[in-house]
Amino acid sequence: AVPHLEAAQFVESLLWRIPEESFMPHHISDCRSKEWVVITLQDKENVNQAPRLLNLCPSASSLLSGLEEIYDLYDES
């Protein structure tokens, strides 16, 4: 989960380039998706029924249902 479209586009560009020797299939979407990795601004619904959430938003996610693990960004800057 990302806070805005610019962040989604930045994360997407990283997933296209890093690591150089491989590619992680992904999709930017706020609607239901069957993709394994979805970059989303959505904080109310688990759009791809993922078991894990990497929350890059400045606040804790309200999405808890169906998740096994949540990774929150802890920014000390």
C-alpha cells in the first residue's frame, strides 16, 4: 500500500528494474486483482487477497482481515 499515485509509480519502476537478473510480476490497482503483487492506494480492501501487506503509507493500515503479516514503514528521518 502506498500513499499516492507518485509513490505507486516509483515502486512500480523499482519492481521493473531491481533486481536486474529477474522480474517480479506486479500491477497497480485499487480494484480486485488476481495478480500476486499489487501496488495499491486502497486501505479498505485486500484487493488481491494477499497474505502479506507492505505498508509504505505514513500511518498504520486499517486493513487487518485475512492478513498473516503486515510490514509497516518506520521512518526515523
